[in-house]
Amino acid sequence: MSKTSISEIKNFAKELIINFSKKKKIIPSKFHYDFLGSKYFEKITKTKEYYVTNSEIEILKKISSQLNKILGNNLTYVEFGSGAIAKIKILLNNNVNYYVPLDISLDFIKKESTKLFKNYPKLKILPTYCDYTKVVKLSKNIPGIKVGFFLGSSIGNFYNNDEINFLKNAKKTLGKKSYLIIGVDLKKDERIFKKAYNDSSKSAANFNLNLITRMNKELGTNLVIKDFEYVSNYNKSKGAVESFIFSKKKQNIFINKKKFIFKKGEYIQTEISNKFTIKSFSNLAKNTGWKVIKHWKDQRKYYSIFLLQS
């Protein structure tokens, strides 16, 4: 049975109070990834409709030898929002001495790190509980070149242009002469997005509705999942997939004794997934102080991985 730390619960409550006090209620997407939410997301990555994971694995396998030549030796991989370990394993070799997964779910990264250590016993693994969207102070004892790793199209999950803050903060976290390997979902036929975010197995729905389970478990909100419905659509004007949980009736909840009302028919936004062109992401990277070294696409040109340098 997984446990959530007291600090994680306090942070969850604090951010919900802030975001539920706004006219348009949102739940920041980073809170999807408690232990159960992370497991639900793993199921999404295995659905036939969700192309992101397979596209990333395809690209990483294709470029791993190129990356080795560019990055050199004595590397430390720092993964922002560490998830399942399948992708990072593609890049682990004798050039990599340290792996530092950063995540807001300490329980999950400890379990995933244990699995990784069994396959790479010489690799030094330092699982770190933190809000990786902010500047993280890494241990000064970690030698060599820092290589950030931020996949899953997570750069698209920020609200209110906070992707700018993340890229600036990641640059500070990694330090001078560092690199960032980052996954970017490209704009394409919106029918592809509709299928990916509304899969036939309802994994995406379960992933989003798990936020209700988490609120009940950690904050005692006593909500009923069947009183909500998952909705997702592509907003062409924003160039983003937006996901919501829809309240089927009027509901009252209390968080730290503060009352909030979900109106009947109200949409609570649970996720945004901004999509990019090669040009728009290149401009974003440059405007936040990064140099674009190279980018690669998958065979279908659905997706791209960029290599940036500070």
C-alpha cells in the first residue's frame, strides 16, 4: 500500500484552495501523479490510441548513438517528473554515472528507482522528492555534465505560459554547460488527438477521475466519482487538448475548513496539453535562454525530441 507524505498532502490542499478560488477552477496536472495516478498513466501509454510513448521510444532508439557522441562521458541524467523507467533505460550506458529522478511522488520514484537499480547496480541513483517545476538545488557532490530529461510531452501541460518559467528554472537547476532532452507533441489532424485522449479502454478517463479519489483519500472530501464525467476536446484556437471533469450536480466540498461549491454543469479543468510546431518550440527554447542543438521526429511526424544546451 503506497503512502503519501504529510508535506505532499499539505501542498495538494494549498494549491487546490488557490485554484478552486478562481472563477475557472483547475487542478494542476502535476497532481495526477500520485502512486495510483502514475499507474493509470502507465496504462494510457499502452493503449493503441496513445502515440506519444511509442513515438518517443522510436526516436530515442534511433538517436541514442548520436546523443552519446554529442554528450560525451561522465554524465548525470536528471529526470524532471520521473515516470516509468522504460525510456530512460534506452540512454543508460557506461557514459552515465548518476541518475537523479525528481518527482512530487516520492513513493513512486523510490519504487521505480529500486527496479532500475536491479538492472544497473553500478549506477548511482538519487531519487529526490521536490516540485521539479521550480529551481531544484542538486547535490554539489554530483560530478560531470548534467543532462535534463523531460519527456511525455509534459512541456505542454503548463497553464498560463508557465512553460516559460519551467524552462528558465530547469536551466538554473542543471547549471552551466548542461543539456536538456525534451519531448514535444506536434500539431496535426485533430482526429488523432480525439482518439488519443478519449481511448476505448477509458484509461484517460480513469486517470483524470482518480483526482477525485485522491481528494477523498487525502483531504476527506467525500465526493462520489459517478457524480462526475470526464470530457476532453481539442481547442483549435489555443492549439491545445483540454481535459475536464464535469460536475453532474451541485456539490459542496471542504478543504481545510474552507467551503467550495461545484455547480451543476460546472467544468473543472484537469489537464491542458499544448501542441507545437518545430518553429514555435524552437522560439520558446531560445527565448528562455536555451540553444537548440538538434531535433528529431518520429516516422509519422507526430512528435519531436529536441536537444537543448544552456
